[in-house]
Amino acid sequence: MSSFAEMIQNITPELYESLKLAVEIGKWPDGRKLTQEQKELSLQAVIAWELKNLPEDQRTGYMGPQECASHDEPIPNILFSTNTLH
């Protein structure tokens, strides 16, 4: 049997799409349910294929820049407000 890396090299774009859909819906194209092991291996294959064939922003799990949009604004202190009524 060939190695995992060799199998990834043999994945066509069509097979990649089929694996990705199977992981997403939990079923093979013929309707059979994926086992937990099949889900894990298929997801690993999808991620490995994407690393070699897709730009980062198109890969599974990409979340974009992780900078807080309001990082320049101070965080309000609601516990010790200076506008107390006492």
C-alpha cells in the first residue's frame, strides 16, 4: 500500500470535492454513512490536499486576520466606573 503522502498526490480536484462533501454531510456519494475513522482520514486528506493545492484563504478552517476590530478603543470598566452616584 502506498503512503499517505503518495495517496494525497493522487487526489484529483474531483476526488477532493467528493471527500470534502462526504466529510461535510457525513455520507459517501452512494448514501452510506462515514465511520468515525473514515471521517478523520478523509478530513486529514482534504486538509493535506488543500495545503499543496489551494491558497491559504481558501483552505478548510481559514479564519482570516485575527486582529480585534476595536483594539484601539479602551475597554470600559463597568465594575469601577468613575460616574458613581454616592
